[in-house]
Amino acid sequence: MPLGKLASHHIRGAYPAREPANYKEKTPTSGAFWSSTENDLVLYESLLERQTIMLADFDTNIVGIISQPFRIVALVAGRRRFHTPDYALVHMDGEMEIVNCKPHDHVKKPAVVELHTWVEAVLGQAGLRHRVVSELPSQRATNLAFIAHMRNPRWLMSLPIDVVAAECVEAITLGALVDALAPALDAPTVIACVRALLWIQVLFVDLDAPITLNSLLLVSDA
């Protein structure tokens, strides 16, 4: 269909336009990430793409994450060009954002710049936003992965999350929270609950600093 007529409902649940591939003599990096947003697996072809899915999954404004959502065919400078974007992110207001993943050291390569220039122009003409993403700062990526382990509600059924949340009526350090709930709850249980509360953004913490017992937990205003 013409790109300008493409809407998010056309690609929700669509099979990837290009399947992940592994190559000889290269360590396989493709796989599937269980997304709490999709309540399903989302495919990735690299660790950067996996990180991109995880970050989108953490964003409460994103309600859809579609891998390899479609293939663009366009006439660019007299040449027929093809491109399959890495992801389409559907926002709560229904807006669709197209995301391509490129490592920091590849973003400014001439061929990559040329590709993203025409892709962004074509998408823009169709009213679609385009964004190129690279690796997160290492500490933020580490912390996000730490709390993302608690993203599946089925993994939390036996945890006293409500009890821990009720103790967080104001800002408190993780260590003080552990002490306040002892001996009724042991430290690993409290920390597991905090990770879940951080993921669903009932609690907040500085994701750019190591998460320790001295980390200050902030309470959501909602």
C-alpha cells in the first residue's frame, strides 16, 4: 500500500518483513525478547536491538513494539531503493514512530548517513517520525536490565509487592526500606519487589548511577 496510508492497525501482529539472520564465523546475536507491552516475544537481530526493545518496553507511553514492521520501496535519485526498518513503536495517542538501530561507531559512516537521509525523507513525506538509536550509557543499560527481569506479572504472583509499596510513602533509601520491613521480609524479597515497582514506575531511582542500598527511591506522584 502507499506508505502515506499505513496505520498502526495494519502492522499490529504482523510477521516480521525480514527474519533475523546469523552469519558464519560471527557470534549469533539474534533472538527474542519477551515484551510486557506486547505480552509476547519480539524478535531482535543484535544486542543493540534487544536493548532498544527493552527501553521501549519500559516506556509507559508506548503500547506497541513491532519488529521489522514493513518494507519500503522508493525511487531515490532515479534508483529503486529498498529498506526494512528495525522497529515501529506505537504510542498511546496512536502515533507511529519508526526506529532504526545503529551502533555509535556506525552512525556517521557515509553509507549509513545516506541511507537514513532518504529513509527519513520518505517517512516524513508519509507523516511518520523516524529516529536512529544507539547504545545506552552502560550504567543505565545495566540498571534497566536489572529491573527488567521483573517485567512479567506472572513472575511476581508470590511476591508481597503491595506490602513493600505501602512502606514507600515518601523518598527512602533501599537500605532503609530493607531495614523497615525486617524481619517480616528478608532483603532479597524486598529488593525483588523494588525491582518490580521500578519497572512499573511506582518507584523511581537514578538509572545513571549504580543501584545499591544507598540508592534513593522516589515515589510516583500518580
